[in-house]
Amino acid sequence: MPSHRFTVGQVVRLVTTTGLSPAAAVIYTVAAPMPVYNNSPQYRLWNEERHQERVARERDLEAVDLK
């Protein structure tokens, strides 16, 4: 079973935004790991600025370097 690459509190970007509302956030903070779905780890994500929560698969995310 694949392991989770991102950790709680890490900032990530949605790579795949097809089908999302233009008002949807693209940058999120990992709130919690979730079970693997279709061989891809999932995460519960939170965007504080827009108060949006979503679930995304790891393959649809990339790490954001805040430096």
C-alpha cells in the first residue's frame, strides 16, 4: 500500500483544477491524511483565506515552497 508523502500542516497546490469552480482555492494546507483510494493516498485539505475544505488524491497535489 502506498504511504502518504505530505504531512499535516504542509502547504500544497492542486495540480488538477479541471471541473472546479473559478472561486475554488488552489493552495491548501494539509489538515489530515485519509485512506488510500484507487492506489493513491488522499488528504483532507483546508484553505483558511476562502474557508474551503476539500479532499484530494496525492497525485493531484504538489508541495509549495514558501521560501
